[in-house]
Amino acid sequence: MDNRELFRMALAALPNAYAPFSGFRVGAALLTEEGKVFTGVNVENSSYGGTICAERTAAVKAVSEGYRSFSRLAVAASEGIGYPCGICRQFLYEFAPELEIILGEDEEHLQVYTLKELLPEGFRL
Ligand code: THU
């Protein structure tokens, strides 16, 4: 699975985003070491703090299905580049400090980061 394909899967999830409050839809596609992809979208709530981001939705889906080793994550947003928020960076760091993160406005303009670049000193107990 190449980066473009993974990004397309993040993009394909976008219509399922539930974002009536911000109008900002996010889709994520998380590739496990086993080669399985879990997608996720942001799911907002009337009690705004209850909102969950697309990246964490994908990670929680994977972990709850027994997958904990991740190699790559692609994120697509309804506008601009969907940089993962700080909470998502830390959440992903728990399972995959070596994660690669694929971002871009479209599949022709993808940027590749490591999680370490986006979160240089993640927290560990
Ligand atoms: N959002 C994500 O899904 N991922 C991020 O990393 C940043 C923010 C969502 C949460 C909320 O539904 C909307 O974007 C606006 O903050």
C-alpha cells in the first residue's frame, strides 16, 4: 500500500465525519504492521469536549480489534492540511513512536512526517 492509496482511504472516510458544529471534516487511515487499515473520522458532540478526532477514532478502532502496531497514518481534511492535534500526537505515540504521517490537501501534494518530528519528546510513564 503506497502513501497515495492510504491517503485515498482517509479521503474516502470523510463523508462519514460527524461535524455539525465546526463543519470541519477529518478522515484518517491507519495502517497496521500486519497490513490492515483502520479508518476513522471526527465525531463531534453537543457537549463540545466530548468530540473525538479522526486519528483517535482510527486508533481506538484498531486497538479494540487487537491491533497495536502501526506503521503509517494518512489524514485528509475537508479544507487545508489536517495536521494532527497535540492530543492525537500523544495518543499515537503510545503505540507507535516510529509512526510515519502522511498529510496533504490532495494526493498530488503529500507531505511525509515522522511522529517524532511532530512530537519530539512524547510522554511515557
Ligand atoms: N480534528 C480532528 O479530527 N483531528 C485533529 O487532529 C484536529 C481536529 C477535528 C475535531 C473537531 O471535530 C474538528 O476537527 C475541529 O476542531
